[in-house]
Amino acid sequence: MKVGVVSDTHMTRPTRKKLPKALVEGLAGVELILHLGDWIDMEVYDELSALAPVDGIAGNNDGQDIVKRFGARKILTVAGARIGMVHGHQPYTGRGTDGNALRAFAGENLDCILFGHSHQPLMRRENGILLFNPGSPTDKRREKLYSFGLLDIEEGKIAARHIFYGP
């Protein structure tokens, strides 16, 4: 199963009223899209839903409508893989967003934890768990490029990669 992973779209500024063409084209053919919070506006859900089914969680900048719709933390089973999803801003550990994401799922048996918040792409393993932050497709902050992620999941095995693109 091919899964698109997006976070921190922050669709609030006039220049960010539509998802970037590179993101829309890069998500072509995915079977599921997972959004890791800071949608800001449900229009993002509508745009992504035109490409594939969408699930996600809320981030620290999302309003109560998004929090009520998605919640702040969840675990999904996708093609045999157990995936935890959290934005990454809490619980604060002092070890960065990846540390926060790990702590949010302490004691859970997971194959992967997806998180956002920092806008910094990250992919690494800790104690057999894939930690994956797709970065941001619309707000790269200090990063050189915008980014999102793709997961290929087969029989519980996950192959992850970042897709990077310029302004």
C-alpha cells in the first residue's frame, strides 16, 4: 500500500490558499494520506480528499473543529503495520519532537511513529521503531527545501522516503 504523509500545512497566509502543485503531483496514486497536524483549515482536508482517503491528527495550531474531528493521538493498522500518529509538541521531553513522539507512545507495540511539529524532515529507527517526520510541504522554515513523505507498506514492512522540492 502506498501512503502519503503530510504535516504542518499551515494554510493561513494568502499565498498558501492551495496545496503546492509538487505535493499534489507527488501524492498521485497514493491509496491513503495521513496528515500529522497543523492543518489550520479544513480546506486542506477537502483538497487532500480529492486525491485519496485522508486520516490524521490535530496539531497545536489547530482549532477545536479539527481537534474534535481527528483527535491529538491515534494508532492505525495499515497493511499489517501498526502506526502511531502524533503532532510532536507534547508531552515535552526536552529531547525534541522525536523524543516527544516516542514518549507519547511509550509502552505501545508499534512499527512506526509519524509526527510533525518541527517542520524538519527526519527518518531514523529507535528500538526497532521507524520515526518519521515528513517536514512541511508549505512552510519549510530553516530547511532548504519543502518536503512530504511516502510510505510503501507490505505485510507490515515499511519503506519510507522523503520527497523534497524547491520554492
